[in-house]
Amino acid sequence: MNTHHPKTALLLVDVINSFYEAGQPNYYPDVEDTLPALAELRDTARERDALLVHSVERHYRGLADFEFAKLPRHHQDGEHDAAYFSGFEPVERANEIVVPKRRYSGFYATDLDLVLREQGIERVIVAGVKTNVCIRATVQDAFAGGFDVFVPREATNSNRPHLAEASLEDIDRYFGRVGSLAEAKDLL
């Protein structure tokens, strides 16, 4: 009988004002549906002293950025849209870190892979926004790097629900597992 329990980290992706604060450029009303699940995951990770990674988009203020060819200038370091949504700020504890990213994936050109391996992490729970963009890109890179991936359905969505559903279907089929919030909490 295999009793190995993979060490698991929680990745909270882009829980920032840009998406979660009404009136911000990337806000959409349905995003609020993810907040209770994200809060439960955050609290469970802290209670169990699991590694919690705040994977947040941060562009260098005033510098050119390739992403700005597709999207208006956004999420520049120190700007209000890039700040953590209220209640989702990192806390000072050993197993809670911030890994800024400049592309959709939390892994691309960051040290996320390195830090997860150094901590013995084998599985990542990926939650936040948007399912069809940053969640999918992060999941795909996690899978490519050899991590088991779990996405709790209640903890992600998109302003394009049909694309969110297609992404969850693809994630479940090709890159990891999509399941419930309760399952995700059990894995932490």
C-alpha cells in the first residue's frame, strides 16, 4: 500500500485589486464568486503551515514590456491595480512568499520552480484568476515541470465563462485534476 502523501503548495494567482476591486480595469462581477473559496484555501494553508505562494503580476514601472503590445499598460509595481486585494495580503511567516511574474504563467522567468523543488513540493493547488489565461498558463507550466496539479473549481473563474469551462476541461484532461474546494483543502 502506497502511503506517500505528496507535499503540497497553494498558489494564489493574481488576487489583486485589478481583478477584484469594483471599478478597476479588469474587474468583472462574477470574480467575487471566487472569494469565499480563496479565503478558505488561504486560511487552510496558514493553519496547516503549508507553503503559500502569492503569484502576482508585477511589471517594472515605466519600462517597456512585451505584454503591453497585447494589453494596455497595467500592474506596474507600486500602482493601486497591482496591490493585493484587501484581506489577501501576505502575512509574515516562513511558509508564505511572493513570487512576482511578468507573464501569464507564475513559472515563466521566475524562480517559482526552484523554490518549490527546494521545499520538496510535488503538488500545487492553483487558484485565482483568470481560468483561461493566468491559471491555465501556470497549470500548463507546472505540469511541464513535473508537478501534480489540482485546480479547485470554486476558486477560479473568468469574465468569459465559456473559455473558463473549456480551460477546466483541458486542464482536467491534459494537465492535472479539477475538483472541489473540499478536495483541495484535504490535499493541503
